Amino acid sequence: MPLERKVAWAFLIGAPALGLVMWGLAQNGFHWPWQIIYLAIIAGGLGLVVAAILWCHIGWVWLRKMGLQMGPAVVIVIGLLIVSGGAIWGAATWVKSGINNATPPSVLLLPEPSRLVLYNRGNSDLKLWGDKLEGTPADLENEARIIPANGNYYFLNDTLKAWALTVVGADGGHLFHFEVYLSDQDDRHYIARFALLIKMTGGNMEVHTQQLGVSEGTWESATEYGLALRRQKVMLTTQRISRCVR
């Protein structure tokens, strides 16, 4: 086999193979840094471009050897280039979307004596930015708490019990929704949602938890803290625009 065809086959097979490997690892919970993702897309795209050019040249030589006139040969090669460009764009878009479509974190909230424990059952660290109990404002921190892979973070029940005594009373029960705000190593934001069944008996609290799922979302926009940040950003942007106008 001529060297040109060997190189063309190598680029044609190697670039998609790289994308498939990265996509497969991402589907199994591996988080690729965004720098690696874009570097792989650029490298894979260039590889496919080189393969397309080489195969078009091979086709051109073959068509000329078959005695095809210059005009039809040029039209066929241009058509092959257009088809190759569309295939390259589609492949790059598919790989990028597959890599970015990472699996949400796997977390579990369980009650233990005097506390609620949030378990990180994934293979990578998570950042915990805050939480929100139904009927109360969101509690967000400026610096995140780190929950290591296969580790946990616990919420003490002291504040929850004092709040439940005022809302539920010394005897009774109620179901409340509870949200936890998380981010992964690639700064994707997630909302972990739970239901807390709080039962009060003679002033003693018993909590049962139910997992409602984890979804990706811009949780800052749904909180008082996030709204304040957005107002501040809008105000700063308006001031900059006014300075430019002046």
C-alpha cells in the first residue's frame, strides 16, 4: 500500500477512535477538563481534515488515470470536500456534546443520630455551595465545602430541630423539600433534591429522607444570593456602558 494511503487511513481511523474513547470514558463518569476537550476536538478535526485532503487527492489521481476530463473531476473532488467538511463538523459536534453530557453526581442523603449525612458515591470530588429548606431562604457560602470521592458531609440537626419546633410544633409531622447545591471539577452546577419527612413527638425529632434526583441547573438564579449577584453585575455593566457613552 502506498505511503499516502497508509497516512490517510491512519488519520481517518485515529481521529474518530480518539473521540470514541473520550466519549466512552465520559459516559462512565470520567470528567475531562475543558482544555483537554477542546484540544482533542482541534486535534481530531485537523486529523480528519488531513484525511479528507489526502483521500480527495487519491481520488483525483484515480479519476485522472481513468481518463476523466478535468472539469468533471474537479466537480467530483469539490463535492467530496463538501461532504467531508460536513462529516467533520458533525463528528466534532457529536463528540463534544457526548463528552459534555456528563453523568450527574451520585449522592445519597441519609439520617443518622443528630445529623443528616450527604454521601458522595462518585469517583471524583464535589463542591458543596449551600442548601435550601422549603420555606426558608437559601444558605449559600462564598467558599465551597469539598466532599471527597466516596466521602461524606453532614448537616447537624440542631438548627433543623429548632426550626421544626416552630413550624411543626412539639407533636406532628410534615413533608418538606430540601435542596443541596453542588458543582463538579469542571464547574458544572447541580441541584440535588430530597424530601424530608419530619416527625415530632413530645419535642423529639425523627427525620426520614427520600431521594428525588440530581439535575444540572443554574441554581444561583433561583436564590436570593444569586439574584443579588445578578443585580450587582447588571449595575456594574450599566455603569461601564454609561462611562463609554460619556
